[in-house]
Amino acid sequence: MPGSARYVWTCVFRANITTPQETYYLKYKFLQKFGIVKHQKKLEWILRIGLAGEFIGHGVFALQLKPRFLELLAAFTGISGPPANYLMYTIGTGDVIIAILALVYPFRLMLAWATVWGFLTALSRPIGGDPIWDFVERWANWAVPLALLYVRGLPKKVKDWFT
């Protein structure tokens, strides 16, 4: 039936497409027709704001040398004392930079790093002596950047990691 999602999608794949631009255009028109593009941008901004909030919060705590963060760092890496303070300042600065990039220019390599970093920081909780549920509770720390990476599109080429 013309106008239905199935019909439009079938036309996209049966069309005589010769360039990647034509493929992109037809898929975009399909997504636009059914309101998916409009909702994807809203979803992307919700995830960007959530990611920024998470990383600015953790970054500020790290810059304040929150005692529990220093304990987790010591449990996870064995580093304590002045080197831990220096490392915590570095981590806090990095987290704040990630928060700003999440709002301004969330490129895929940064999102992959935020996913790995969020997973490792959540994992530090049970390693630092907290119950496993503290790790489970923090799944959003790595799931939000992973979801944003997925929404923005997984990279297919090396240069895609920087867009």
C-alpha cells in the first residue's frame, strides 16, 4: 500500500541507487516521513544533557578530592597520597572536558571513551568494597554514552570516530 512504512522502505531498497548520498537521502526521507528524525534529535539532546550532567558532577567531586573517590582510586589502582591527589585533579579536569564536549561536539571517540570510563568507574565500587548493587545502580554511567553513540551511528571508518 503506497504511503505505508513497508512500501516506502521497500522502495528505498529496490530503487536504482548509485551513490551513498542517494542511499542516505532515501533513508532520511523514510525516517522523516514517519517522524523518527524529529524524535531522534530530541533523544540525542536528552542523552547529551544526561551525559554532561553525569560527567560534570563526577568531575567537580574529583576536583574537590572527594574522600570516597580517593578511596576507590586507591582500591582500584593502588595509588594513594599526593600522587592520587594529582591524578584525581587530572581525572576531574578530564571529566569536565567530556561534559562540555557532550554538549558542544559529542564525537564518537569521546563517546566510546565515556562509555569505557563510565563502566570502569562503576566497576570501581565493588572493587572498592561496596556491594555489587552499587555497580548495578551505576549502569547509566556507561549506558548513556553508549546509547548516544548508537543514536549518532556506530563508526564504519576511522575518520567516523571524530565526527
